[in-house]
Amino acid sequence: LCVSGSASCTLLPGDPVGYTRGTCHGTLWSRATSLALRGVRHRSDKFSLLGHLYQAFMDFGKYRESLEFANRQLGISEELDSAPMRAEAYLNLARAHQTLGGLDRALSYARHALYNDCGGGSTAGWVHHTVASVSLELGAFSKAMDSFQKALAVAQAQNDNTLLLQEALRLSTVVGDQGSFARAVRIAGDVYRRKCDFNKALRTFRSRRHRCFVNQILILFDQIKAAKKRVCKDSKCNKMLKNPSNHY
């Protein structure tokens, strides 16, 4: 229960203490975060706590406040001269600016993240994912596809199913929008297969084979029509050669 003067309100499950809801004051939440950060001595621990606070504020729509935590992360990464920390901080800055609509700045921060060693985890994959998402919003489809594929490769190497499924679905959507429907269906089928939803995977692959079969029939019909036209043209020429007077 959160009390403010004589009024009170109940926090919903998942709400951080002091989160602004009803008569609750956000100042309590900011004080709590300040106290929490003040109680952490080691820089690496403070960096991790800032990352959790960044994500919490992002989840609650406090994007500008999230930027403050990401900037503080960047400062710690510079003090410790840690490339993986710097990459994570730049990634958080990129995500926040993308959400706020600053696509150019988001792309710049994401590229800065790629310039640093992201370590052995999935950070590089999420950086590529951010580059792809921003590029897609900017209309750079080829760059988006390239970055989605790189993120997918990282997800497969790290066995990160969350990143893997997300990248595969996004890549499938982009490929489909570009007209490569057979490839899009194949990617979607692989996603269902990895999720062990074999019935959907089987239906998806069958639909792909059906579409390919229909396409082959259409191509065959076009070839038959072209052949008939050539035959008609050749027969007409033969008639003209046999009875030239009938055509003049």
C-alpha cells in the first residue's frame, strides 16, 4: 500500500514501489532508485543495476528516464574501459531513441555498439536486431535483411531461442514483403519446427510446395501458349508459301 498524505492507493502486481498510479508519487520511485544505486559500491554491480532500472523504466513507458540510466551505464563503461559494457550501453541508448522516434540517433548508437566487442553472449544479436528494425523503419530493406540475417546467425550460435524465433519471424515478414514468398514460407516453417509445433510446420511446408507446384503449372501453361503461337505462325507461313496467290 502506498500512502501520500491522507490519500492512499494500491499498487497493482508488477508495479515498482513509488510508481505513479493514482495518488502515488513518482518521487518515491526516484528516491528508491537513488538509494539502491547509492548502496552499490562496485562499478560492475552498479552497471548491472542500472541496466535493470533501464529495462523497468522502458517497460513502464518512461523512455526519457531510461536514457538517463543508459547514459550512466555508458559513463561506467568508459571508466572501466570495458568494450562489452560499452556495447550494452550503446544498445540501450539505441533502443530508447528508436522508441522515442529518433531513428538517425538510434542507428548511430547501434553502430557504435557494433564497433565494440559485444562479448560471448547474445548482445551482438540484439544490436543487429536493433540495426535491422531501425533500417526497416527508414526504408532500407536490403540493410534490414542483412542485419536480420546476422542477428539470426548469432541467435543460432548462442542457442538463444527468444532471439532466434523473433529474428526468423521478422526476416520472414521482410522477405515476404520483398516478394520472395517461397523463402518467407520456408523461414516461417522452420520457426514452427523449432517451436516443436510440427503440425503447423507441416502445413506451412505443404503450402510452400503447393505454391511452387502452381507456379510450375503456370509457367508450363505460358510455355504451351508460346509454342502454340509459334506453331500457328509457322503453319500460316507454310500456307502462304504453298498458295501465294491466296494471300495477295
